[in-house]
Amino acid sequence: MYFYIFLTHGDLGKTLLRTAENIMDENIAERCAVFSMDYSMAGALDKVKEDIKVSVEKAKSAGYKVVIFVDIFGGSPSNVAFTIPRQENLDVVSGVNLAMVMYAIEHIDSKKNIELIVSGLLNTGLQNITSAEKLLGENIRKGTKQ
């Protein structure tokens, strides 16, 4: 059983979650926390860190494994997420995309260990990063020649 925290620049996390929920006709809001960051928050980083720690503690005390999604490694959201003390059944995943959120929703009630879920998230995210040329190759080149 999982609880997801989205910590992203702007409203990206909220938008990804809402979009995935709409596509999948699901509502997992009660099993998620969404935090948005922007450059005007420089003085409020301690509050965000504390809010995330509280969310993690509540989720863990309810028996959930926790995945924190951030948008880009090395950005402010990931830097904040990495201040959360390392603990069992908690991981931070960077580079969140829509496919990963859909995978997360699909597996929210999974009893699989967190390492398997995170591996599935990463594989799903990577499999959905491609180019039309790479994916379609010769077929797309033939279609563009007139």
C-alpha cells in the first residue's frame, strides 16, 4: 500500500496527478500530498521541508510505503526531498512524467516491496521517453517523402 508525495516546480505535480486520474478514471487524492515550489519561496523552504516530513510521518504511521516524486534531479524540489532522512519504505524518484504517475496509480494498493515499485516507475518513465524517428524509423521517413 502506497502514499505518494509530489514535490515539483510550479503546479507540475498537481497537473500530472489530475491528468493521470482523469485518464484512468481514478481518484487517489486521499493517498497523495502535492507541494508546489517556485523561486519566490526561498524564505519558506523550511516550512515546505517540515510539511513534507509531517506528510511522510503520517503516511508511514498509517502503514503506507512512501514515494516522493520530484521533477528534476538537482532542482530545488529534489534538494528539499533529499533532506528527508533516509528510512525504510521511503524513496525519492526524480524525472516524474505522466506515464510514471499512471503506473503509480495502477500500483497504489500493491503489496510489492518499494524497490520493485520504484524499479517499475523508472522503467515505465524511461520507456515513454522516445522520439518519433526512433520509434517509427523508416516508416516515418517514407511518410514524409512526397
